[in-house]
Amino acid sequence: MKIGLGKLGYDPEFAKNGKEAFEILDKEEFPLILTELRLPEIDGIEFCMRIKDRSPETVIYAFSGGVTEVEFGQIEEMGFDGLLCKPFKFKPKLSDFLRRDVLRS
């Protein structure tokens, strides 16, 4: 993930779980967050809702390899700005797509 995002021009910050992610977010703001739907300690949905409560303009994409049709249909309703289904490829189009959403926010 780090190498792929680096090739697209991003310098990503990583957290092992939701608690660590919030510790990082207490110190720094990010225009774009990519999060797994199934996180240890806190699920991606609660994580997204808590971030949107404190920073509604932050663009948050969920990524998952096991998204059901119901989950896919509810992604925006849950507060996410989009969904990346694993496996995904790190191509310039992905970078353009993510940048577009960040600029729109």
C-alpha cells in the first residue's frame, strides 16, 4: 500500500488500528483518508462517522475485499465518499480520482 501510494505521489501515514489512527489525527489533519472497513478495536463505519463529526470536509474512502451488495449500497449513507474494492491497482487514474474528490471537498 505504501509503495503504491508513493508511486502516485502520496506520502501516506499508517495506523495499526482505529485508536492509533485517532492519536495521529489529534496531531495532524489529512485531506484524504483511506480506511479498511474492518478494523481492530473500532470498525471502519464508526471510524468514518467520528472523523466526519470532527472534520466534515475530510474525504474518506473505505476499502475492503469482502464488501457485500448491502454494504456497497450504504457506503455514502455511512459517511464515506467512496469505496475501493480489493484488489485495486495503483494507477495514475486512481490518483486523479482521489485528487478530484479532495479538491471538491
